[in-house]
Amino acid sequence: MDNIKIENNKCILDISDPDDYNRLALLGRAIYAPARIEIINLLYEKPLLLSDIAAKLDMPISSVAFHLKVLQEAHLIGVDYTSKSNSTLKYYTYTFPEITILMKDTRKQNSDLPEPYSTEINIGDFIDAEFNKRCGIASETEMLVECEQKKMFSPVRKNAQLIWTNGAGFVTYALPNDFVDKGKVAEINFSLELCSEATGYNQSYPSDITFWINDKELCTYTCPGDFGDRYGKYTPSWWYAESTKYGLMTTVSVRTGGVFLNEKCVNKKVNIDALSLSSGNRITLKIGVKNTAANIGGFNIFGNRFGDYAQHIVFNAVYSRIKRSSGK
């Protein structure tokens, strides 16, 4: 139960703490079903075997096992093993006698806690890149570069509203890291609209798009396709009907608990402390498709005047000074 705040055997969850977002969601799911609340009440009295719980609730063992799994994921119950004769018995136990959810924003109570940091990175401001032969840059009003790798670094890229490359490739952005001096960073996250890159467009054209911070690989998102069946909300009317027109909003967050892709934990091996955010004078964000990927489907990255979302790449940092117990 790493990263759970414990005080006097009480579990504390804070809606203003990014590290608690996923746990709060799991808690809500866990107590949604009345049967799970019945199980919690049974285990509050004493530890029980799976068969005991099924008998008391008059439910199939398979159904009870599913409910127990959900409760364990929310850390509402635990497991104890007891040896008896030649076998080991698995008892389910209640975890916390009390759980407190702090509904008020603790940041307002800590006046010295910095406001979250936020910045927007223009998609054309890449500092390094590798493009396939079929690549390009478009602005809101015209095609700037098309299928000319050596021109992709032209100064006109500052006007980019759509960048694409087929196959393997990457773009790297940089931003100053002075925000780390303002307080303890509990989370960084970034969001962008993107999709795969096929000839024309192809709704079913997966691409494994990987993200890195400071050369530390975070996760890979398998984008399902290259979307062009309709015009995006902001896609200009001059843009070609047979081409890519919108993408999917994708968010990557790094917290003490690991890496989260669209709020689902996908990598517990890399956390906020592994990113070396205070090293040097900048942070790099790399987006790309590896040569070794299972789905080498390229990528499109959208600006604030192309696609469905009025933003470039948005980067945020959230601060925290809450001391967290290991729960051991």
C-alpha cells in the first residue's frame, strides 16, 4: 500500500492531491455495488474465507471472487494466509477502520504552496526530429512543407498547425525547468491531440506512439487510426477532403505512483522522481514511433487551429508538500 497517507490507522484521501485521483476512482467503483458493502461489513467483524463469504451472502463463489478483487484494488480489504495441516488458508481481512476524504482544497490552506504551473508548447517549436519521406507541415491557411525532409526545420514551422510523418520518426520539444524551484513537484502531465498517419486517411490504422521525458521512456499509446471521415471542429475548409482531419486527445501524467495514460496506470516502474526534472536548465518531451514498434503507423500532431481541440501541447506541473507514509 505504497503512497497511502496514514494517520492513526486512518486512510486519508485528498481530492486536491493528484496522487489520490486514481485511488479515489477505485474507491468509488468499489463501493458502487451493494454486495461489496455487505462484504466490507462482514470482514469488519472478522476475517473470512472466500467460501465463508459466499455462504453468508448466498452468492456464487465466482461472483464473490470478482467483488473481492475490486475491493482489493481499492485497498479496502487485504489478505492473510494461515497454514493448517498440509494446506494454506487464504483469509480476507478489512484494511482500515476509517477512511477520510478531504473535500476542501488543501492548497488553499497552505498559502505557501505554489499555484500549478502550466504552459503551451507550439507544435512547430520542435528542437530535434526525424521524419520519414512522407511528411509535412500545414498552417491554418496553407501547406508549408510536403514530403521534403530537409525543409521540415524551416523557420516556417513556427506557424505549424499540423505536423505529420509516416512510419517511424519522432519530434522533440524543450521547455525551461525553472518551475521545479517553486516547490515539490507531485505530478507533471501533458496533453495533445494526435493520431496515426496513413496514406490519405484510414480509420483502422494503428500506430504505437511512445512518449519520453528527459529521455526516460514513459509509455506507449496505440492510436487506433488516422481519422478523416469528417472535418474537425477547427480544421480549415481549404484542407483536403481525402486527408487527416482530426485526432484524439491524449494525456500522459507522471506521479509518485507511476505513469498514467488517459488516467489509467500503465507503468509503475517510472515515477516523478525518476525524471530528473531539476537537472540542467530544461526539460525535453519526445514523441515518436520506434523502428521496432509492433505498429509503425506514424503520427499526426495537431495545433490549436486544426482538429477538434483548441490547444497545442499543454504541459502542467502540480505541487505538493503533503508528507506521505509508506503505510507499512
